[in-house]
Amino acid sequence: MADSTELRRIVWGAGTPRTMRAHWILHELGLSYERRLVGPRTGETETPEFTKINPSQKVPVLQEDEFTLTESAAIVTYLGETYGASRGLVPPAATKERARYYQWCFFLMMELDAHTLYIIRKHADLKEIYGEAPNALRAAEEGFRKQVQVVDQRLAARGPFILGERFTGADILLTTCLTSAVRRRIPLTDVLQEYLKRTTSRDAYRLGQKANQPN
Ligand SMILES: N[C@@H](CCC(=O)N[C@@H](CS)C(=O)NCC(=O)O)C(=O)O
């Protein structure tokens, strides 16, 4: 584990499944950090101070001294690799296992998060802001149901976690996608519900959830 005792570490953002990913991995690693409870659509991500930190005006953001990192999957992978390699939170670089880790991370971020759940969130819950888009909504829901079957089959065949025996950063990404789906009342198979019970019963999940409270 890299020595992190001298670093000032800050997580910007709380209250969403994507910010949860940063809080959760930090609790898996037992690393101390400060929280800045900036919330989306509050105007707080649009201040000049925050825009300097993340020009895309989005959370989460991780800072370690002068180093600033955005994108929840990148934050999980960076922290997991830097401080959690001995626990296998991210498989070793330049191995087939790492390639498989990336495969699942990119799949989850594109197929379950950006292309589907985020579209559903924007054009259902937040339609007052982003507008109604029934066709996009239907396609997103269908897309989610289809792609989540791939995860279901993988877990049924090669679980208990998405890479097999070991819990990794990819499980943080998957769990937070599935909890979003549950919130949107998208039905999940028994395999996925069992998986969620397994990952959300971790102490670090509970602590991360507490830290992810917006106030
Ligand atoms: N791909 C980014 C997405 C980040 C993102 O969309 N964050 C939302 C909250 S979940 C946000 O900050 N939205 C602010 C806004 O759109 O005003 C990640 O995974 O970190």
C-alpha cells in the first residue's frame, strides 16, 4: 500500500450513486479525507471555484494535494490501484485480469450508466429540466434490461463478484448502477438481488452511504 499519510485528500460531491463510488472506495481502503458536499443542480457545481476544479461542472471529484481527478470510475480505479493493490481491489497492471477489469468497468459505465440509467434519470425524474423524450426513455429502459442480463449471466456462471472470487472496484460501479435501477423500480433477477445483498452488506458500503449523505 502506498504511503498516504501526508496527503490532503478531498472528495467533492454527495447525494448521488456516482458520488457514492468515491466515498465507498475510500472507506474500503480506510483512507481519511475531507468532504465537500457539493450537489448537482444546486448551482454549486457552476461556481467559478468549482468550475476551475472540474470544467465539466460535475461531481464526484477527488483531490490529493495538487492532483485532481474526475470521473467516478477513474477515481475508484486510481484509489484501488494505488492503495488497495495488495487486497486485489484492482488487479495488477498489464495482466489479463486487469484487461477483464477494464472490460467490465467500461461496459458498466457505458451500457448500464451513461446510455441507459442516466437517460432514464434525465428524461423521467428530471424531465422538468431535460425535457420529455419518450422514445429515448423506452430505448434506454430496453437497453438496460438487455445489457443487465449479461451481468446476470456472468454472476450466475462466475460469481460471486463480477470478476469472480474477489470483490473489486468494478463491483462498486456495478452495485451503484443496480441500486439506481432499484430506485427506478426496474425489476432485477434473483441473482442480481442476491449480489446486491452481498455487496451492500459490506461495512464500507454502509460507511460510504453515510458519507454520501448530501447534508
Ligand atoms: N461520467 C461522470 C458523470 C458525473 C455526473 O454526471 N455527475 C452528475 C451527478 S450524478 C452531476 O454532477 N451533474 C451535475 C449537473 O449535470 O449539473 C462520472 O461517472 O463521474
